[in-house]
Amino acid sequence: MDILFISKYILVIAIIILMLAVLRASAYKSTSMGLLGSSVIVNAFALVLLVGGQIYNLQFYRDISLALIFFGFVGTIAFAVTVGGEDK
């Protein structure tokens, strides 16, 4: 086996462990921690899709992960504007 091939699997396992840690951190009572946790989960899942697409040679995984990253950012901004209230 190629060392790069093995390192991709190790990266996926590390990202899954990161997702579990972020789920724990986002369980706090503040809204900002929940928003931060969901944003990190979406970005980590998009990274797993990118690596999985490279491992199994599936090109549409890249498109899905780019859409997740873009819409995650747009959703975060929309939520922050809604919760932020009015500027006076």
C-alpha cells in the first residue's frame, strides 16, 4: 500500500474524532457555541467528502462538499444577522 493512501484513511479517522469532540463542545448552553459547533461539523464533513472522493475516485463528492461549505457560510451569516437584532 502507498503511504499517501494510508494517510488519507488516518485523516478521515482524525476528522471523525474531531466531529465527536465538537459535538461535545457544542452542547453548552450558549447559542454561539452551538453555531460554532454546527459550522465545524459541516466543514469537517465536507473535508471527509473531499478525501473520500479522492480515495474512491468520485468527482461529484467535490461538488457536494463545495456546496456544503458555501451554504454553511451563508446560513451562519443569516443566523447571525437574525439573532443580532437591529442596529441603532
